[in-house]
Amino acid sequence: MKIVKIKAYKFEELKDKAIIEALTWLDNFPLDYEDEDGSTKWEYFSDIYYQEPEYIAEHCEANEYLFNEYGNVIHHLIEK
């Protein structure tokens, strides 16, 4: 087995294009909710980001999501 060191970034540490890449990945798992009529709706993280960017950072931290400098998810690669 080979051990490799990778820099891991929290969502709030990402730069421009990396943020877009991370949001694209997050949009694969939209948040669902019920509206007043009882219909199920979905809210995408890319839409939330422009209204409440701090919510995205909190969501990623709560779920222990980490990214590389390009915004690709890498938390699943980390062994403790």
C-alpha cells in the first residue's frame, strides 16, 4: 500500500471554479421539502449558494465533506 498526502479544503476555502465544481457535485443530491400543497419540491445547492453561501459551508462541514483544490470531493479517500 502506498500512502499519498493530499491537501483537503473545506467548502469555504475553495476559489471560483472550484466552488462551481463542488456545487455541481452537491446538486446531485438536492434537498427535498414539501410545499403548502403537499407536493414534494427540490432545492439545489447551486441556487441556495447565491442566497445563503454560509448555509452550504455549514452543510459541508456537518457532513464532513472535503474537496481538493479543484473542487472535487475527496472526503471518501481519507482513512483515519
